Amino acid sequence: MDYDNKERKYPTPYAFDYLKRSYYEAVEKSGGVPLILPNTKKLNLIDQMLKVVDGLVISGGNDVDPQFYKEKKKARNLNLTKERDLFEIALVRKARRKKIPVLAICRGMQLVNVAFGGTLYQDFSFEKKFFDHTLEGSSCYNKKHSVVIQDKTKLYSIIGRNRIEVNTSHHQMVKKIAPGFIVSAWSEKDEVIEGIETKDDNFLVCVQWHPELMKDKSSRLLFDSLIRAASKRKSETSS
């Protein structure tokens, strides 16, 4: 989501929603039919939206507003879209209650953590042990690092490996884990949390990296598992 902004290269007086094509192409490659949901202010419409989808991808994007985890804005480099936060927080809460499978990516993981009572570091520089997880001026998502995956987690059952190489493009990160969630992956170099998931059997899997922009087997398996979980839920609810 982006608000009206006169500083854009091509200014417009209108706000608009947008999504990188790579997200829905990844869904298509795994056999799903992608639908893009708008960041509506009318949160009462979410129940109707969830009647026509079998699973959700919560994508990357702007920073989660610190007010939603009871902090004041401390970092100067925050890019906030409060309306999107309000919509997606309500969306993932209702999806969890309805046991709709969710794959949350980058900002999506941070948003899920906040939605259920967790907190964030507003910038990696707030913790000295963290190295720079941003793109360092590049938009190619080709900066990578090693991630350790915890045994006996949903993420491990999907990927089947304890270590993988992932891309990185974020300056915020999970601080306090939301109640009912566990850490499923972390950066090998500095222990930044790279994956969280619910303790229960619901498919609510969150990763900090961008699997939709990687072409490796592990990334494809994440989307394959989401589509399988969505198909299973659909067959169970329609029978």
C-alpha cells in the first residue's frame, strides 16, 4: 500500500495497493489460483473475503507501525502504512480462528508476530550483535546468508534440512515472540529470528526471507506446502 505522495517520480493524488508479481507467480507454480486482496478500511468485509480463499500469503512491504506493539517511533527510517497494518492484523487473526493456512513472508512474519502479541526491533542497528540484513543499496535480492532450521518444527518438516542459504532484505526483526508461537529458524551468524510458527497444528508458517524471489527447492516447497494445506482444508470444510 502507498499513500498519495508528491515526492514520487510520477506524482499522483491517489493512494494505491500493489504487489510484486513474484508472489502470485510462486502461488501459480505450486498449483494455486492467486487472488489479491485489497487493504480495505471496512474490516467487516474480511469475513466475506475469507469465504472465497483457501489459504493466505502475507507478503513483504513497509514497516509495521510501532504503536501496534505499544512502542513509540524510535527509528528514523520507518516507512509506515497504518491502514495496511489494521487490515492485515484483523485478517490474520480471523484466518487463524478459522484455521485457514497462512504463509507469511518478511514484513508478513513481523506483522503476524505483532498481531498475536509479539514485538519488533525497529531497526537492526538497535542491537549491536546484528549484522546488516538490508540489501545495501541493491534491489536484486542476491545478498544471502545461512539460516539454521529447528528440528521437529513445521518448517523443518517442509524443507527437510537444518541449514539453508536464504536471501535477505529487512531492517526490522522479531524481538519478543508472540504467545503461542515458537522460533523455527534463525540466522547462523547473529541469531536473528528468521522463522516463527504456531505451536498448534494450524498451518501458520512465517519466514523472514523472500522465498518467492528464490529458485531453489526449499523455496518451492514452502509454497507447495501452503497449497496442500489449503486444498486439505477445502476438502474437509466442503465434505
